[in-house]
Amino acid sequence: MRVQFRVLAVSALLVFAGSALAAGQAKKELTPQQQRMSTCNTQATGKKGDERKAFMSSCLKGEQPAAPAKMTQQDKMKACNADPKAKTLKGDERKAFMSSCLKG
């Protein structure tokens, strides 16, 4: 009976010592690189694939994010056609509107 009690007591002591050691390690502060990784990871939310890789690479290097790419002609056409004003115009008025919209 005494042997079982000692084994149980030693086992309990080891469990408490292990959990105390784990708690001490959990409070360890992040290194600057780990903090940067955490910040960049938060900022990369919503990005996927190659876009995320490129963003993370530049962010971790401390570079400023690249300016967004210019709109393609196709993107401009979509944007101008989506304008409610374009939907109400017809003929020459529509041509003039689309021309000015696509230029600027």
C-alpha cells in the first residue's frame, strides 16, 4: 500500500511540475521576427496563392506594399458600363459618356 501511495504521489508531482514548466514557456515573449510574422500574417488576411506569397515576402523584408496595378481596358469597360448614368444614356450621349469615362 505504501509503495502505491509513493508512486501515486511521485506521479502527481511530475504532472504538476510538467504543467508549471509548460506555463512558464507559454509566457515567453515573441522575437522581433516572430512579431513581424504575426503582423504580416494578420495583414495578409484575404490574400491567397501567389498574391499572398508576394505580399508576405515584401512585408517580412519591411518593404512598403506595392501600389495596386493599373486598371486594364476591360476593367475600365466594366466599371463604366456599371455606372447607372451609362444605363440611361443612348446613342451619341452614351458614346460621349463612355469615351470620357474610359479616359479618366
